[in-house]
Amino acid sequence: MTERLMLLDSASLYFRAFYGVPDTVKAADGRPVNAVRGFLDMIAKLVATYEPTHVIACWDDDWRPQWRVDLIPSYKTHRVAEAVDSAPDIEEVPDPLELQVPVIREALGTLGIPIVGAAEHEADDVIGTLASTSTTPVDVITGDRDLFQLVNDSRGVRVIYTGRGMSKLEVLTDEVVVSKYGVLPSQYADFAAMRGDASDGLPGVAGVGEKTAATLLAAHGDLAGIRRAADAGEGMSAGVRAKILAAAEYLDVAPRVVEVVRTLDLPDVDSRISAPDDDAVTQLADTWSLGSSAKRAAAALAAQA
């Protein structure tokens, strides 16, 4: 069996599960478990479809790192439920989902899937580090387009994109990224910085959309090359040059915010898939009324052990 590491963007998946499974699904104590069941069903499908030998659940130990906010104060501002001094801000999470996060962590433990996070960093950065240092091919499971920057055919790094739903999974390779956006994966972070992203509070360069950003990157290679050309008044129209120059302060900091960190010092974990303990899985399913979802996830993992 060819070794392959699967990295789960955990919050991306459990948010999608929460909104995709009816909240009428509850445990015996009345706690909603729709996100837990949906998350487990996702694991079952992903493991059965892509046949990893190793799995890690990557975690947001800090979903909105202060160092990113210091660079761009609007970063994820609209998702802050409560600002906290000397600790990560509290993210706006629906109460029925917040109740389920500890159960999701318990389920991952029962299935033998390690959870890895890093202080002052997002799951994206954990994924970036693990994908960039893995000695085996990697599948990144996410609904976050920013992680397209990690796609790398030469290293066997793919993104399995869940943004269109679990029934329409997209496998992103170098060729697919180029065909969709007109840029190489290595250019994607600069592309995203110029385009902006309202869901992350990133304004982008006013008046520069995806098509213009891709055209500029094709001509000048990267954001640094685009800015040099704008300073020199070469290689772009006067209107586009004016937009690039006007966004100078934003472009000074945006790349560091958008680029995932690839150099974190992460703990070593045993991510090799092993067959989960049947009794523990049955107890988990009974305790939280997880029906067959826990057993399907366990069976998929056992088949890869």
C-alpha cells in the first residue's frame, strides 16, 4: 500500500457538517450531535475514497492570531463574538455547534486520529507545515481556498476541496489550479492577496479582480515583480498601475497574512491508521447517539489499517 497522509482542516469540516445535517439529530441527554455525525460520515467517505495510510486532524488553537490582526486589523473581525485580552478572541460559533466540539475531539480520540494544533496559529498553518515537511504524498481536506497555495505535484500534495459539498469533491492538482484561476499554486497566495476575501476581512486591491490579478502574475511572476513594474510604470495600464500603487500599505502586509506558515515546531504524533477498538466505538456511539456514523468511520479506518 502506497503511504499517503490525509490532513483534515477540522473546523472547516465540522462547520460544514453542522449546517449540512439537520439539528434535530440529538443525543439522549438532548445535546445536538448533527455536526458530530456529519463529521464522522465525512471521515468515513474521505478515508474510503482516498485510502490514506495516515490521518491527522489539524486544529485551530488560535483561529485569529494576533500577529495577523496586527498586520490587517480587519482580519476576521466580523466573526469575533468577544474580544479577550492576552488570549485568543472568541469566535462566533452557534451554541449548538459549540456544545459538540468536545464530542468531536472525543470521537477523534476513540478513532485513534491525533489532533495537532499550535499556539498563536491557525489550522491552516499546521496543515502548511505538515504538508511541506511530509516525506509521503499528502491530501489536504478543506473548504478553504487559501490552502490551494499548498498544491504541489512534484511533492504529491493535493487539496481535496469540500466547498461544493461532499457529493462534489474536487481534487486540486497543479493543472486544476491553473485551469481554474490562471495562476500556479505557488502564485496563489499573491493572487488571493490582490483579489481579497470578504469572508476573512481581507479588502484586496480595489478594482483588481481575479482576471486582472492572474494577468499581472502571468506577466510579472509574483507580487514583488508586479510592484516593481508599477513603481517603474511598466508592463500594465496606467489605471491598473494607479490601483497597485494606491494599495501599497495593504500590499506591504497582506502576503504575510495570506501565506500559510510552513515552519512550525510541531509535536511528533503517530498518525498511522490503526483499527479502532470496537468496544470503545460502540460505547461512543451509544453515549452520544451517533447511530451508524461512528461505526462507518471506524470500519473505513479498519480497512486501511
